[in-house]
Amino acid sequence: MSKGAAGERGDRLRGKWGWLVLVPLLVLAARVQAQAPVDSSTVNATLHPSVGEGSQRITSLQVTVQIPAEAVAAGAPLIRMPLVLSNVRTAATSLHDLGVRDDDGPLPLTHDDDKSGQKAYRHWKAARAVHGPLKLSYRVDIANEANPLGAAPPFELRSEGGSFSGLTGSFLLLPDGNRKYRLKLRWDLANLGGEPLGVSTLGLGDQLSAAMQPEQLESIFLMGGQLGHEPARPAADGFFSAWQGTPPFDARALMQWTHRLYNSYLKFFDARNVPYSVYLRRNPINPGGGVEVANSFVGTFDEHTSVDAFKMTLAHEMVHTFVGALDAKDELAASWFSEGLAVYYERLLPMRAGLVTREAYLRDLNVTAARYYTDVLNTTPNDRIAERFWPDTRVRVLPYDRGALYFAQVNAAVRSASKGKRSLDDLVLALLQHRATGQSLTESDWVASVTRELGVRGKQQFEDMMSGRLIVLRTDAFGPCFRRVTLPLRRYQLGFTPDVLVEPARIVRGLIPDSTAAQAGIRNGDEILEPVPQDGIQADQHARLQLKIRRAGQVMDISYLPRGEVVDAYQWVESTRPDCDM
């Protein structure tokens, strides 16, 4: 998860594919191989983007899919697509001109939608028995509209500057079921002119995935068209980056910095054969963040994105690739581990590598501390995180902020108990070695590790964190270079029921009298017309919230500072101790 859905830290999606062999760009650019016969385990998908008349913007994507033959009775589930994927509305209800054929000719379909469940799908069913392989064709429009459901990872199809990108799960029809398939991804970019390139988390150009269930095949990110990329040729260490459009910063220089950071991570984690790619694209909601997808990072920007802040986002997401997540059924409930470690190391490892300054480290640390100590919901137990993660930004940031401060607490305790000979690094690297042997990595493994290291105290600190008890760090928790101070800061206060912002019709209710929202003129019953990012604003004491509302047929813009009461909050400043040593 990245800084996009939680401050500049947002949610993430993990996959399990390695980076396939990289071959020279000149060979792969925009070339489409001849259609191979459909074998018994391969789904073939060909992507053909279309440019709007009189413009260079890609406005639609023609998709053809070939699915191996399988005996399917009339009325049985045939193909499917998620309706909503990680809070992103997919093309399931808006795709056009769907045509399906088998050996008997055109195949009429019906469809129905799941009414409930953690992940609802639209299921297409055959009106008659199916004979032979399926051939599907349909069109998906790329409108570049803001996600109507609000804060979400950058998974929807989006185009800019003669290129497009998106996650397969947001637009690709796949077999309905759990049988494993390989996905052959093909690019048909010849009509774009120039030297277009197709890349994905599978690799550069046409690629074939490992065999996996359709739900896993939904988690491939791709980008195609007129792309910027760095390096000019694929690096021997497996690093690659691409971007669409024109970022407000020097993308090539930033990706060169990211490449150096990647090499420092390889050394710290003692890793081999860990390929990594970065994709950059514009995002109207929570820019400056992104999402991890299969040993890759999809980063987002707008015209105001700061390079310095974005470096922390890149560092955060790269930690995910090397650390991964706990093996748990409920990923959000276990995100204190993955997101907490990512925030903890996002500033520490770049500073150790000399890639960010001590001042930048301190700024990032204080963003975390300020947001945590001013959060009115910072005592929410961990087992309540999942249910309120998307509706309430104050809950959504807790795995990041509380998790990072918990790991700082553990690090300080380990260093103190060992008289500086050991640190959190030793615990984390040992657990990663444990997982490298093929064993699972669970919450119980972490508890056992910290208990061995710190005894009963270690277990108690963990249980306190999980129960929501406030984490109070000692003044030298971040080493002798920094000391703790107390500053008056204001709590984040939206001013009305936060669930409003993730509902299909964003109608204000629960307005808090005398809140800054009310003082600015917001009223119960106002309709908020555009999605509203909050996570980054919550992290900035001076950031204003901009709302476009409709009231009695009139549209107006309202801006206000979403802050409430003043509370004492811990921050850290540089110390003058002579033994300062990180």
C-alpha cells in the first residue's frame, strides 16, 4: 500500500510473478506476434488502443480474448469481471459491443451480479452449451474520469500523451472459476505511430505469465503507447521504469535516483534476483502516492507533486517488494506489519545510503508522528481497522502511522537491551530468511521473535499496540541525533460523516455545528460533486479541503481548513549530543 491511500501512503496489491527475461527494446517495441493456437491452459489477450479523432489521446481499448475449450453447460458461469476492485469501479458494467463465439458460431450470453461478498463480480453465462474454445471481442472506453468511489489505487484505465495504463482486473474478461491458466499478453500498437512500447508487470512486450487462477491474473499492471522509460536499455540488475504523460518533475532523474536506491536495498536485504519496475502516471485523487503490484510500483502525480515527498513514496513501496506481507487471510488486519515496516524503513534506509538528508528524514518522521498523535481515533483496536479502512481516513492511516511508531518502539527496546549490539534490523532480516526457506511468515512468528528478544515486555508491547493503546516513545527512540519535544497541533476534522465521501451519491449529513466545515458554509443535504482526497491533507496541518457542491440546483466551490481542537503532540528535532550516530 502506498502513500496514495494513507497520507502519501496508500493501499497496495501484491502478486507473485517474477520479472520475465528482458530483451532489447528495439525488438519488442510495438510488435505483435502471429496468433498462436489456443492450447489447453493459455488465455490469449490482445490489446488494441484507439486514438480519438483529431487528437493524440487514446480514448478506447479494443480487447480480444481467446479462452481454451472447456465443457460448459447452458446457464453455467462462463466469464467474469469484478464490479469493484479495491474501491475502483471496473468496466464490468460499461464495456461495449461484447461478442462471443465458439465452434458453433455466435454465443448469446446473459449476466448477473453478485449482491454481496468481499469481492463482487459480474458473471456472464452462456444461453446454450459451449463447444470448443471461446473467442471474445469488446471495447472499453477510457474517459479519464475521477473514480466515483473516492480514494483508491490507480487501477482504472487512464490515458495521457498517446499512452494508457491500468490493471487487468479493471477491464479484462477472464474465465469464471478457479482453474489455473497462463495469460499470453499481446500488444497491437501499430496504429499509434512512432515507437510505441508495451510493458507490464510480466515484462516488456508480449509476455506469457505463469499458470495461476483467474483472480491472480486480475493483478497485472500494464502501460502501453508513447512512453518515457529509464534506463534506455534494461539493466542487468532487473530495474526498469516507464511513465506516461509529462510529470511536473524530471522523471528520468528521479528514476535514476530510484535505481540507486534499489541497489542499496539489494545490499541491505542481501537479496538476489529481485527485479523491480516503476510505472508513473497522473492521478486526480491522492496524487503523490501509488500502489505496489507484483515487484513493481505504480506511482501517481499531478502538477503539484513534490519530488522530495515522492522519493519517500518510492522508498516506501520498494520496502514492500523486499519485505512482503504476513501470511494472513485478512490483509488489512495484518497491514500493521507490512505498512508499519514500510513507513519505518522508507526514511531510514535512504538516509543510511546517503540518498536523503537528515532533514528530509526528520520531516518524514514528524509527518507520521503528527498525524498519529493528533488522530482522535488513534486508540482504535487493530481488529476494527478493516471495517473502517475505506470510509474513514483517520482509521485508514493507522496501520501506517501506528505500525511505524510501534517498530520504532521495538527498535529502541532491542538496542537498549543489547547495549547497541542488535536492532530491529536483526529481527526483520531473520524473519525474511525464515520465509526464504519456503516457510510461511505469520503474526505468531513475529510475536515469537520479539518475545525471544525482549521477553514478556516484547509480547506486551505487541498486545498493547494491537489493542489500540497509545504508543509513547522515549525521547531517544530514533537515536541520539534526535530528541522529542511537544508541540500544539490541531486534530483533523472533516466536519461531517466521513462515510459520505465513499458513497455513490455524496450527500452531506452529520454536519458538526461550529466545525470549520460548517463555518465555511457546508450544509446537510449538500451534494459533493467530485471525489475528495483526504489522506495527504490529514498529514498537513495547513492543507485546505476543496469541495465542489451542488445545493438547490446551484454549483459552488467551498474551501476550508479541516481542523478541530488543539492537542499536544510529540515531534522530534535534531539534538546536539556529541555521540550522534545513526
